[in-house]
Amino acid sequence: MTNSPTLKEVAQRAGVHVTTASRALNPATSSLVNPATMRRVQAAARELRYQPNAMARGLKTAKSMSVGVLLPDLTNPLFPPIVRGIEDVLAASGYTTLIANTDNDLERQRTLFDTLRARQVDGVIIATARRDDNLFTEAHQQGVRMVMVNRRVDQSDIPSVTGDDHDGIAMAVRHLIELGHTRIAHVAGPQHTSTGRTRQRAYRQALDDAGIELDPGLLVTANEFTEVEGAKATRAMFEAGKRPTAVVAANDMIALGCLDVFNERRMRCPDDISLVGFNDMPFVDRLTPPLSTVHVPHYQIGAEAARMLLDRLANPDLPAKSITLPATLVLRESTAAPAV
Amino acid sequence: MTNSPTLKEVAQRAGVHVTTASRALNPATSSLVNPATMRRVQAAARELRYQPNAMARGLKTAKSMSVGVLLPDLTNPLFPPIVRGIEDVLAASGYTTLIANTDNDLERQRTLFDTLRARQVDGVIIATARRDDNLFTEAHQQGVRMVMVNRRVDQSDIPSVTGDDHDGIAMAVRHLIELGHTRIAHVAGPQHTSTGRTRQRAYRQALDDAGIELDPGLLVTANEFTEVEGAKATRAMFEAGKRPTAVVAANDMIALGCLDVFNERRMRCPDDISLVGFNDMPFVDRLTPPLSTVHVPHYQIGAEAARMLLDRLANPDLPAKSITLPATLVLRESTAAPAV
DNA sequence: TTGTATGCGTTATCAA
DNA sequence: TTGATAACGCATACAA
């Protein structure tokens, strides 16, 4: 941002050649240099507040020491904790994080992905995957190092770190059944995402396991993981005459939409209808009522994904793992036994 | 991240010299090149999916086309909207945003700032300023291009974009007075920040303007803009025997802490005590009770700051402006007339 | 232990 | 209109 001192200037000040200065300042090679010289160079570097030019270094080493992160939208409170986990791990290894928001726009995503490649990121962490994505599968085949977080791509060996979607929903449904509910609805998320699909399937399976026959009208799908789309799907269900006593939302944003519709219809939660969300986003514990939801360890998901990427950067031939982090059911005040 | 095609390869494929390829692909110089050649080069570039190497370009042009953003903590919902504003504007001009979290740790901040400089960012947007900061004032004097958001540095000509802290608090206090309150407390934010200080002063001034004498016991200060520190300060006030009928919190996080203490003491808000926050963070409209607060246009603050930085990058001699964006009072359900 | 030469991919400058 | 050459700042193979 301002004419920074170069290695040459440091070398001059220390009275040595650039090469020596480079060696002295580089931990990997500093053992080759005379301790006295070493001190002189370090002193010079300190005095000039020398910072190696990352672009020059990267050009030479063919590494940028940076990692791109593709998110749908940073303002969705789900993602900041993931990003923090990623950043903390990456920063500890000297990597810088480049964040990009796709807004669920595939074209924008392509542009941003290209930008990241232009910046020569050493790897990418992707939170925007669709089940049938080919932008990423192609890139993966071309050798682009990547890790998926939160969502996965179908039938691919791209490594991923996700929460346990299936188990999370299973716990939620079982909890409702134990409370005595049988008319349990699911407001599913978009089926082109692994999260939307897996959770929907887990819902069906959990009902089946309990011997409850699925009423197809109780299964509706939101077009996006948002409050408005969640509300829209929920509203449609009620308008079709369906009367569940409990709703399992595919995520907390959709659950927010459910609550909106409950309010519209003057239904009190949990007295008239129970609700369970998914993710345990920040602040859902302060809703009215405090939301029962499936807690997913987002910070850890981010941290684990970063570690995995780092591993793969160090050792490209590592087999692709898929890590699933355990989910836990957090009971608050949005669930209760059905009214008699 | 994987061996990308270079300009040389594009040139070879198009049967021209690298220089020509460079010119053809660069909008600024493409007018100098023969239309037919141009097409050949572009075709080659497209076929190879050529992406210019940003590091090589940056090394040559001494511009990285990137901007650093220094935040206290991304998981504070205040910041994602600011970041989105910044990113949207910056991306439209081809800049990439580098986000760094300082966690309010001065040493960490210094390290991150150095990292950003090492990455040769063309400018920095800073949301972590302290009133007496000298890391930034020094850097500013050295010619580092920067813009402060949300907070400013005292007595400096560093450009800034902030919400109208003074007016926001004035509106909040006046509103409470109009409702009939006279024992109005303020849980101030850290006084080493411009926001904490300005809001505290605005509170005093507003009382003064209304002819209400300040009870010093009703003015307490939180050590940080967090829920726990807000609760701590609020608790101390009650334990000192003070009984306000209304509280103006320095921000929404602190307001959350106030609500916690109200609950501890079985005080109902707004029946027993009124509360006003500051910022209108996401989700405060869904608290119990929905929080009355001062709305600050965070997205616009970010966008405006990015525009300002862009202006200054283009024209370094621009005078340093300080923009204040208007705040508005958002009345929800946390304020009411005092109990009789 | 230190220095020399070279090149990473791009663009600026100059020459043709 | 195009090509040749050098240079950005750094790291590395090689030589001394």
C-alpha cells in the first residue's frame, strides 16, 4: 500500500548480499547463515520494518499461502462461526483467507471462483456446493485442492466436513414422537443441496422407524434456506388444510419462517404447535419461544475443514476423507406435548 | 492451485508474441491491437481458460487489487453487513477483500496488519480503531491508504464513515423522556472507542438539554461491547441500589446483557423497565421483547467506506472526509411509559 | 558461509 | 500494429 522496503534494502543496510538476507530471514534456511550475519540482517529488517512481498515470494514459490472460501452469504449467521474456525486454523499456519459471497448465484459463483484461481489460492473451502455441481467436480479433477463444508457433492470423492444431518433430524423427530406427536411435518430445504436432501430423507426414515405412516401433505419444500421461503412453504401446507401438531424445519432460518406463519395464524408455539430447527444459529436461544434445535459445531466444522485442506496441501495424495461431526439436540421451549 | 496456463501459452496458441497477447487481453491497451489478432488471442485465452496470474501482475504493476479489512470479530452480527457493503463495492471495481479478525487483541492486530501489508494490499478499511490508536496514525502518516468504519481515531485526519452516534442516542433519550422517564440510565461502552465515548457524551448532553440532572450512579461503563460485560455493568448498577426506569445501552450486545440482568431480577421489560439499544443488529427484532434500538445503515457504511477508499486510491491527494450516516430510532416493544 | 545467475508471469518501454 | 527486452522482489541451484 506504500513503498515498502525490499529485501535488497535490508541487505544493503546489513552489508550483505540479497541472497544472504533472504536466507537469514527464512526460517528454513537460516541455519546456513553465520549467527553474526544473521543478527545484522535481522536488525536491519527490524529497523526498516521489512515485510517480505508476498506477491514476489508467491510468484517464485508458486504458492500464494492463501486459501479461498466460497460462501452463499456472510450475513447468514450460520457462516461467521465456520469462517472463524477456518481462519483460526489457517492463520496459525501462515495462510490468509479470502472470502467470497456467491449469493446463491451460479454465475457469480463461477466468476468468484475464477478470481480466486487468478489469485493463485493454494486451495478452496466451499460452503456452496450443490449435489450435482460440476464446476467443482471438474476443478477437483483438474487437481484443484478443495474441501467442502456443511454440504457435499453427490457421488464424488471431494473431501468434506459436515454435521450429522441424518442423526440430527432423527433425534428431533424421535423427541417429538416421545412427546406424543404423530402429525409431524417437515419443511424441507432445497433438494439440490445435500443438507436439504439428507434431512428430508432422515425425516422419512425416522417416521418409518417409528411405524408412523408419512402423510405426503405434511412434507413441503422451501426453495431456499431462508425465512421467506420457509414461510411460503409452511403457509402452503396450512392452506392445503393440513394440521400438523409439530414441525421439523430443515434449518433455523426456515424455522423462523415457520414461526412467522404460526403468528399469522394465531397459533402459539409450543402450546398449539411444536417446532424444531436445525443448526443452533446464534440468537435462536433468544427467540420467542427459545428455539429447540439441532446443534451443529460450526466452528469445529470450519476448523476441521481447514486442517483437512492443510493436510492435503502438504500431502496431495492423501485419500479423500469425509468427516461427519456429531450433532446434538438442544431442547429449549419450542416443543411440548400436543394439545389434547 | 493447479498449474494454470500462462500468457506465454496463450500467445503461442494464438501465434503471437506474449506482449501482444498481454495487450489484447488488457482492456486498457486492447485498442492498440489489430482486431483480427485480438480475436485470435481471445479465442486462445478462452480455450485454455486463461486467468492472468494476479501475483505476477501485481508484482509488475505494484498493485495487488486487494483491500484489507480489519474487524474485531466477524461473529459479531454487526459486521457481516458492513463487510457485504465493502465487498460489493470493491468487487465491482475488481478488488478482492481480505478479512482479518483481531479479537480486540492489539498484538494480534499488529500482526494481522503486517500480514496485510506483506500482501501488498492497496488499502485498508479499519473497524477496530481506538481513539488513541497510533498503529494506524503512524501508518497513515507513512502513506498507507485507509478508511475507518464505525469508529474513528481522535484528532486525526484519517477519513472515516460512521453512523450518527450522537444523534442516535439523543433520539433515544428524548423518546424515553417523552414517555415520562426521568431516571434514565446509560450502560456505556468502552471509552477508548469513539463510539463508546460519543454515545456517553450524547447521553449526558441529552439529559442536560431536557433539564434533567445526571445521577452519576446511573451512568455505568461496560469494558467491552459484549453481552457479558454489559450484564456485569448493569448488575453493578442495581447492586449499588440504583433504580432506573429506563436504560439506554451503548449497543445491542450490551442491551442483551441488560435484558439478562432484568430477567435475573424478575423485572419485566418494558413494564418495569424500558430499554433502548444501538445498531439494530440482525435478529434484535425477534428478541423478547422486540428491542427498540437505533438503526444504523451498516451496509451503506461499508459501501460508502469502500467507495471512499477507491476514490483515495485513484486520487491520493483527495482531502480526508469524514462521513456520518444518519441514524434512525426504531421503536419496537422494549419501551413504555414508566410504571406509576 | 556467502555470492552469482536465473527465472517465476506479467507489463512498461522502447524499437521496428 | 507488433516484437524485443528489461524489470518487479524474491528464492533457489550452483559456484566459490
